[in-house]
Amino acid sequence: MTFAKKALIFGTVFSVGAGVSLAALAQSTISGAGATFPAPFYQSAFASLASSGVQVNYQAVGSGAGVRQFVAGTVDFGATDEPIKASEAAKVSRGVVQFPTVGGTIAIGYNKPDCKALKLTQKQLVDVYMGTITTWDQLKCGKGPIKVVHRSDGSGTTFAFTNSLSAFSPAWQSKVGAGKSVNWPVGVGGKGNEGVAGIITNTPGALGYVNQAFVKGPIKAAAIQNKEGKFVMPGLKGGSAALNNIKLDGNLAGEDPNPAGSESYPISTLTWILAYEKGNGPKAGTIRKAMLHLLSPAAQNKADDIGYVPLRGAILSASKKAVARIGS
């Protein structure tokens, strides 16, 4: 069962009785849905809330589905790897509080044991997904066909990836473009980051894009050429250098699909939580507590260990200020 198919239930299990009322239990339990990209980070952070009496039920169903559920008001918070569109936010009468929670690098993962250290130029990466490069021979890294994998669901990870491909290539921008869902020229689809990783794991010769946290087992990550011409691996160093280029707007949205700097990994992104500014009732305090925990040193200091880039400086401060706007 994948992240995309199951509810991830984090926190503590309560027994009703012994002074714990149903009302208190309801107020200390919140639900969210959305991006699979940050799911391992959220799993780790929310699990550590157990001792504080907060239970978070998070469904990793993809950014597109998460935004839809948030707009519909069926969850206490949404999660997305693409900032909410103005047209979507306009439908939320309770007001939108949007803030980044963590950063990450989108790795080009591949399963090719005889290809020990794949390096891809920006053009080569685009050509693989355009179907112009079709064999490992063309990449000088083994033989056989390249089995391209992409997301099948509406995905903020796909938005960030195709946004970078659009920055790398005018041809990609004009023929395919950027979005949570696009008309892929080639490849097979997997649902969620875990679905894509599962296909790559089980398919020798496969190549696809996943959050760095999903690079494990037979999946290796390629070094990608950045704007300065340097080949950089995904991870903390390259991701931190890239995220330093991102300037947030008034809604705490921001991106740089091909950041400057010799150490920058070129496909790096933030991921966001969507909360309601009002109408949260007695759950408001619980929601704020859970969100501040995501931004706390306890959670952020563990981000690198599980494949993420922790927030620092101005971005972290702005996110904490945004949480304070989550009212009852």
C-alpha cells in the first residue's frame, strides 16, 4: 500500500475515559491531505507529537487532491508543492494562510547497476523526457532502452520538475510547459513519489523524478548540471544553496527553477501548508501547535537525515509569523 493510497496516521492513540472526554479528543485530533513529496518529513515530525497529546491524520494523496480538499473544506489543512493559485484561494471564504514547511531537492533517480555515476546536462534531461534520447548508450552509461517514469496524478513535484525543464529549454516550455499535470511525450506513470520510486525500483533501466528522500535501495541519483555548468548532486548542500535564491512574495510563495550559484542543485523547491485563517473553532490551538512543531528545531534539525533541506533565516521566520494568523 502506498503513501498515495493510505492514510498516514501520526501522533498518539487516545483511550476515551479516565478523564479524557470525546470533546477534548476531537479538539486534539486534526486531519490534512496533500503532497507526497514531504510525507516522510511530516511522518517523522507528527509522530514526535505523541507525547504532547496531538494526533494528526495526514493523507498523502498528491498536491492536486490536497488543494481540492482544502478548497472544499473537508480537511483542517492542505499540503502542496505548488503555491495555491489566486483563483483557488478566492474560493476559500475562511481565508488562506500559506507557508513553507521544509525544502527539498527533486532527484533524477535511476536503476542501472552498470551506470555507476550518471551525469546529465540540462539538455540531456530535457531530451530524455522529450523522447529524443531513448537509450543508455546515448548517455554513455551502459546499454539498453531508457524506461522513463513520471507522475500519473496531479502533483506539485511535477510542477516543480516541469517548471525547471521549462527554464532549461524553450522547446520544452513551448511544447509541454509546466504544471501539476502535463501531456508527457514519453514514459509511464506512477501515483505519488512512492509510486514512481516503486516503478524505478522494480524496473532495471528505469529513470524518473522523485524527492531525494525516496532515493534508496537500487535507486541512485544523477548529478545534474546547474546554471553555472557544474554537475551537482541532490541533497542538503546543493538544496540549501538553491533555496537561498528564492524570494517569497506576500503570500509566502516563491520559486527559482534554475538558480544561480556554482553549488546550487537546479531542481530544488519548497513545500507549503495551507491552513484556514478563521473558522477553525476550538481546534485552532491544536493546528497552530502542530504547524509550529513542523517549524521547530526538533523537526527541522532532522530534515537532512531523511532527505530534506531544513528552513533557515528569513523563510523560517516568515513561516512562523504566518502560523500566528491561524485563528478560531
